[in-house]
Amino acid sequence: MTKESAYVVLLAAVAGWIGGMLSGAVLRSEPVIAQEPAAPTAVTATEFRVVGKDGKVRAVIGGQPDGSTGAAFYDLHGKVRAEIGINAAGVSELALYDQGGKQPKPQGFAYLFVLPNGGPRLSMIGEAANLTIASERLAGYATLKIEPDNIPVLSLEGEGKGAALLTMLQDGSPSLTLYDPEGYRRAALEIKELRLPGKEPMPKSSLTLYDKNEKIIWSVP
């Protein structure tokens, strides 16, 4: 073998050894894992519907062509029982319905809304409507309700201090009654119509005071 041939053989051997080392390193390298795309931070839609396991719609959130937006919640019978949103006039509102659901003339519902100028309003309709207002800073509370006989009643009650009851009598006359801390009636102010034969009805006021056993101790007239 000539000197030139031996040199070529040596170079080929060295090149083969280096190639083997490089191929082994490539085969032993860590596999490349594709990164998952980042989760979206917002979902855009014109309406969202929430359904139960039975496939029935239980809630709908969306906007209307008139510019109003809101959410409606349904019971198991498919009736709207609650709504909250902003109507086309810019009034924020909350409506709660009884088991009859939303209808042109609901039998029982509560409607709370705030006008654009900030004026809040609350309407309640029903045979047993009841609103109680209390505060931790006050030693009592106020209750506005409709009795089963359709008589409106406003009561102011203090913790161990007695109560004041303002109501309308069966004939529509106003009445104010004061109670002591034990719950006994102690004073009553009423305005009734005085009806005399051949004369127009005239309002007549009366004031009555009671003792601790609710016996009359003084009255006028």
C-alpha cells in the first residue's frame, strides 16, 4: 500500500468515527413536545343558554335588537321566575315572579328598578306582600305588608320598646295603634266616617287610651 492510500484510509476511518458519535448524540437527545395553545381569556357571543340535564333551558343571557341586555332564569316547568338587566331606556331592573311565572298581569311579583338619575323604586304585588327594613345600628325594624284580608299595614317595632301600627280599617279609614313592650294596646287614633240620616258622611276622629290590661281609661269624643 502506498503512502497516499494509507492516508486516505485513515481519513475515512476518522470521518466514520465522528459521524457515528454525532448520530448517537442526535438519537439520545430529548424529544421535542409541541406547546399547547394558550386558553382564550374571553368568549364573545350574542346569547348564552344554560340547560339542565334534561335538556330544558334554565337560564338565558343575551342582548336584544332594541339595545336592552339581561338574564332570565326559568324553573323546572319552563316559566320565567326571575329577570335582571338593563332595558332600552337605560333603567336597571330586577323582577321576581311567583310560581305562575312572568305574565301580563302576574298575581304575585316584586319589581325593583333604578332610574338613570339614580332614583330607586320598589313595587310588590301579592296577597301576602311583605317588606322588612332593618339595620344593625337601629334598635328596631320597619315592616310593610298586606294582610290576608287585603289590609295594608305598616309596623314600626323597637327591641323591647313597644311598637306602632299604622293600617287601614275595613271601610278604608286610617288607624294608628301604639303598643307597649309587652305587646298590649295602649293608645289608638282612628278616623271614621260619621253617617247621619239625610246628611253627607263626615269624617270623625277618635282617640282612645288603654291601661296595661287593654281596658279603656280615656277616650274622646
